[in-house]
Amino acid sequence: MSPAFLLAAVLFSIVSSPSAVAGDVPGDLPTTRDDIPAKDLARVKAVTAPATDFSKPESFELLPGGAATTRKRPNQDAFSQSSANITFAQEGDFKLGNGLFRKVWVSSPSSTQASDGLGPLFNARACQSCHLKDGRGHPPEGAADATSMFFRLARAAETEEERQALAGRKLLNFPDPVYGGQLQDLAVPGLRGEGRMAISYAEMPATLSDGTIVSLRKPTYGVTDLAQGPLHAGTTLSPRVTPPMIGLGLVEQIHPADILANADPDDRDGDGISGRPNIVRDELSGELVLGRFGWKAQTPSIRQQSADAFAGDIGISTPEVPKHWGDCTEAQAACRAMPIGVQERLGPVEAPPPVMDLVTFYSQNLAVPARRDIGKPDVLAGKKVFYDLGCASCHTPKFVTRRDAPDKAFSFQLIWPYSDFLLHDMGDSLADGQQVGDAGGSEWRTPPLWGIGLTERVSGHTFFLHDGRARNLTEAILWHGGEGGKARDAFAALAAQDREALLEFLESL
């Protein structure tokens, strides 16, 4: 009997159970699971409980994506495999979605039709250009380009009307009045890009308890070659590298009650961890929902994330975000005067619903690779260190997805993302000063850790955190501040053997 079949059989009679949500939950959001019978709640709580025995792997730990886990040999394409439990017909949709994900858009007008509409201002010509190999982006390094990293632009509310708009969750923040919500460094022929990122680093030594010195690079950010004068005085720059694409469909099917169960905005348990949800307004339904995607958990669904990327990164309009000129503002008259790529026979937008359906399906079904070396003594020892340091307080290991998921491939799966998908204050050193919905300037969503050990194999680098400043996992841990400061200090105090064991555990994810 295969592990995937065994997993499904076990989960058929096991259900997850959230604890009571600490603090008030904005919006009409469920605080208990409504997809399973109440009598079963306690049984899943046992399955998703933190590990206590570190002498051997836990049941089904090999399959972090449940039955959707890919068990293909991990290589450079390890993040580009489809969910292992989709149907033959769905595999065809996955391949078509992959083709559209790789599609290179061109400027209008063009003889290609159905491929024009690029920009006029943009950061990339294809989804794959930013999400190379569906993996992690990187800051510009040497001759490398800046395609997989860009600047978010936003300013604080300045009027009472704007403050009320934020309080009512009508907007996440306010873009620069000229350059919009994202700095686009590229443009179609006849137009100039908005400007270029300027990044410099200063090395800062961090000394561990055993005398080991680790050099951390502290970035300073700016913009050069601005095409239309200076940025607004209150505009902040938030550097963002593209995150890995794996497991998104499974994350989308975690019941909101299970995420909210870990929220403790007032730190009522006194552990120094006060995760908060980012409650956002669904742009299609108008309802308040849980944000779970993006560096600040500002996006509620993969389809919305895809539509936002089409508009902001490539300048392509979709039914969800019908901006034919992408992020061009009304102050950018030359951009607004450029031709658009709408084809009347295909509908009123440049990427019509079938394109969005397939790109969304592809993004939902990029599979999580199977774990490696889970029974290795050093990995098990490192897992214990992970728990002992309190890392699991934010990097929650396990969830069970909704039983009523619209696609049965994601239904009722025991998954191991190692994230609580909540916002945490990470301290001044990692702050970007930019509010995004409920997320403050020093708050970030806990990034999932699954697949992190394959970063170098897939992406050819080991740059971590939202701006890629950390050059390896050790540096990433040492940059933790705020709510992560206690775990960081405990890591710095470890014996070398325990530090190495922790890193081996992370490499096995």
C-alpha cells in the first residue's frame, strides 16, 4: 500500500481542531471549522499537535504536501512538478497553464494577437521571468538582472478620508501619486522605464556564543534615474523577492479557523509571540476574508495574486484587475497614451478568463517535493532544536486542509508547511516602514519552510528573507528580531554541533 493511499485512509477518520482564537477577529470569519462534524474535532487536534518524540520521524512526515506530494527525484525542476494526485485531464490543464506561465508578452500592436498588451511599463515579460523554475527570487548580484526583485511603493494616509478608507479596509495603502504602487524599470519602445533600484550593503559582524563570527549584510535602498521627478516625500520603498510557488493550492485550502486559532495579538499566553491575521477585503465579493498570500499576507487567493501580478509586473489586464495600462497612473500621460492589447474577439481584457483559469490552476498545483533524510540522526536532533528554540511557535509544522475543498486533490490532506500564515513583528532591522492592510511596517507573514532545503538546487542561490539580504540560513536566523529575537538569541547561544543539526533539519525540508 502506497504512503499516499495510507495517508488518505488515515485522514478519512481524522479531523483537525482549532483552539479558541485569542483576541477579537475582525470580519465575519469562522472561529471553528464548519467543514467537519464537531465530534471529530479533537481527533485532528492530536494529529496536528506539536511533536514530542524526536527519536524517529512522525507518521507521513515524508509527504509534506500530503497525497499531492511529488516523489520525483529532486533536481533543478523540483518545484515545477504537478500535484501527484490530480487526474489525467487535470494534468493536461497543468501543462497548458505552464505554457501560459511561460508565455512572453509583447507590446501592442502586434501581429501575434492574443500575446500583445505588455506594459506599457513592466518588470517582466513573462510570469516565469520572475518565478524562474517556480522558485525563489534574488536581489541583483553582479551582472544578474533585477527581474525577480522589485520595489513596492506606498505612502501613509494623509487625510481623514484616507484614514477612514484604511480603517474600512477599502484599500491596503496608498500608492505614489506619480509612480503608482510598484517601480517598473522596463518599458515598451517609445517609453522610458520609471527608474532603477539602487542597493548598497554594509557588512555587520555578529558574534555567536562560541566565538564564531558571522557577517550580516545590511542593505540600503534607493532609486536612481527617475523618469518623472522625485517620489512623493512620504513614499516608502519595500524590496520584495519572488517567493517559491510550491504548495499554494494546499495553503489556500487551510480552513481560516485553523489559522486564526494560532492568532494571539495581545500575547495573552505571555510567550512573546503575538501573531495577527491580515484581514482584507476580497476584491470580487467585497467581503472581509483572511489574507494568506504575499510577504504581508495581503492577498486572499491565488487567482487574485495572479491577477495582481499580471497587472503590476507585466501590465496585462484581467477580469479581476482590468487595468489595461497596468500600474500607470493618471499622472503618466505618455504611458496612458500607449496602445493596449485588448482583442475584441477575445473579450474586454488582455488575459481573458480561460487564461486566468489555467494560470491559476497551474499555480495551485505546483507540488511540494518529498522530504529527504527524515530518519537521519542529525536531522532528528535538529528537529528537536527547532522545537526547543521556539521556532515552531511561528513556523507551525502541520495543518489538515478542508474536507470541502473544491478540488479533491487538496481535500483533507495532512500538510507540513511550517508556517502559521500570520503577521509577526520582526523588529526594526527587517522593517520596511510600509503598511499593507493590517500589516504594519515591521510585520511580515511567516514564510513557509517546505522546500527550503532545495533552494540552491532549484534557484542556484541561497538568498533568503523578503529582500534576499541573508546569504544562507544562518544569516536568515540571525536577522530575526522583534518576536523572533528570543529564538535568534537562543540560536546564537547554541553549541556548534546543535547549530549544525538545526541547519541539517532545515535542509531536509
